[in-house]
Amino acid sequence: MDYQLTETQQEIVNIARELGEKKIKPVREHYDETEKFPWDVVEDIRKADLFGVYLPEAYGGLGGGNFELVIAAEQLARSCGGIALSALTSSLCALPILLYGSPDQRKKYLTGLATGEKLGAFCITEPASGSDATSMRARAVLDGDHWVLNGIKNFCSGGEVASTYVVFFSTNPARGNRGISAFIIEKGTPGFSFGKKEKKMGIRCNPTYELVFKDCRIPKENLLYKEGHGLFVAQGTFDLSRPGVGAQALGIAQGALDETLAYTRQRRQFGVPVSSFQAMQHMIADCATAIEASRALLYSVTRAMDRDLGPATEKAIKEGITVADAMKALGAKRWTKESAMVKVLCSDTAMKVTTDCVQMCGGIGYMRDFPVEKFMRDAKITQIYEGTNQVQRNEIGMAIIKEAAAGAVREAVAA
């Protein structure tokens, strides 16, 4: 499909694809086996200026938007979903700062994230608080000019390799979801340390850590947006960030199909390539169709998002307000439903395609020294993090029902 990319967008795709082929593919098995962070490849991504393709030029970015982020992430994940996550993890930290940060916070933190000089992480999950963020137990108490943080967070992608973190704490437990606040925390702050490093099924080169806060004091200006608006910050961030998961999933699916096509065209049985069998061709057709349908939704939704995000960002920088407030002033819509649709479709496609690719490759597809089994392991997490697909379907269903009810009311009034 011709998605009518601009010259700059096509250059992003070409650079990310070439980097994947030359720098990521040769080392992806090594980093998956050793579970070590790929600092050398991350440096290549940084030098290619791919970390900031979606951030404003005012903060050292390329000046693009969500679309530029997803096309870069897709191509990196096409070679390795785990290594691609290094850039995506930073974007999940940068997006809430871009959307809800004050002008000073945006200037202080986004520049390093845009250039890749600093890596970012985002953490809301706790041992007893996953999809139900309102049950979090980590606490933040204001003491003079500082917030004092105590508690444990887990499943933090980027773990100890990051330097800037957006983390959520309860500042008023009695208020439930209205008592959660978001904070920007820097690595090395006294009282902030790392606990258990998780051993995972997939994306193994990107470290997932437990974060430990014990009487950790941060300046009160590190509060992100407003006290008690943390859940609003998280939800607004996910509305724009979930397509990044979709792009990672889409790249994983495409990468698995690439490897499968190459193998089935040269693997011979009964004197002919196995790709010549009709049963194999039907599976290939289904995989390719699902990938293209997922790509079409991903691209159309992120382009629509950028038509809201771009003008709001310009307005926020010009007027010294938050991007979120600028979006509200401009009447921008919430992208909860569409963002969830992208994540569900792309991640379900990734899991189905990679499973079918293992099947099409037969016995070798199950072996650790052949890449499709890694694609399958990496794909699974895309159905889970940033909100499980079951929760996403809840969001989609509720949104559709509300839209139908609103439509019925309009028709009744018009009648």
C-alpha cells in the first residue's frame, strides 16, 4: 500500500529499516539470550535521531507527531521487538511530560529524551494494583517544599537503565481515583532504588524492574500537572501512547512473516518449495491481510491524532500552558476508543501471525536458533501491557454504547 508518506517520513522509515537490518538483526539473538541491555544499538538509534521524531523542535525533536513515532517503531520492531522497546519506553515517559508538563518541566526533561541522551520510564503498576490503578498503595506526602515518597512499583520497563521516570502515587487515599498524582523522578534521588529484576518470556533485552521508594524526597515542583489528577494524566497518556504498542506489535508480525516467507520459499518437501502448497499459501494470505489491515488502522488513527496534537502543542509553547489544556481549549477529542482499537487489533494480529509463522516453519520454527519463536515470545506482551486487551475491549464497548445512546437522544430531539 502507498500511504503517501512525505519525504521526511519516508526517510524515517528508510533509516529505521536500515538500522534494523544492519545493527539489530546481527545481535538480537545475543541480547535475547543474555538479557543484557543493548547499549551499543541504543547509541545507534540515538545517532540516527530516532528518539525525538515525534517531539517538538523547541525541545530538540524532529517536530513530527505520533505518526512519525509509529513508523519508526514499526521498522525497529520488525527486526527485534525488545530492542525497539528501548525507544518506545522513553516515549511513554516523554508523552505525559509533553502533554501535562509545565513549560519549565517540558524544557528541563524533554530535551534529553528527544536526543536520546537520557532514557525515560513510566510506572503505575504495583504488586496489588494492575488494571485497577485506584487500589495503589504507594504514598506521597507533602512536607514543606518536598514530596516524600514511599512504596513499591513493579513491572517497570526500562528499569534501572532509565534516568527520568514518571511514577504515580496516592496523595489522598480517601479520595480514591481523585487522590492519585503523577510525579517526575530522577535516577539517583536518595531513597529511590531498584528491587527485583524480572525474568521474562519475551522482550528480554529490555530490563523490567521493581522500583523501591523509601522516604524519597523530591521537590514539590516535580508534581506533574495537578495534585489528584494523576489518573487523568495516565489515561490521557495512554490515549496517545497505545498506538506505540500497536506499532511494536505490527513490526513483530511483519518481521515474523518476512522470516517465514524467506524460509518457506527455499524449504523443499516432495520436490517443491513448501510455499507452493495451497494450505501454506492460505496461511500466508491471512497473515499478510491481517498485517495490512492493522497497518491501515494504525496509520489512519495516528494521523488523525496528530491533527489535534500538532496545533495544541504549538499553542501550548506559544502561550506557556500545558498541551492538555491547549487541546481542551481547541476542542480536541479523546482518542480512548480508537487508541484501544489500534492496540487490540495490532497485538491480536501479532500473536496470531507469529503463532502461524512458527507453524509454517515446522520443527525449525520451534527452535531457539531460528528467529520466529522469538517473535512469538515478544508478541505476547503487546496484548498485556498498557492495558490488557480485555480491558481495551471494555473501553471500546462502553464508548460505542455511549455514542449510540447520544445518537438516539439527538434523533429524539430532532424529531
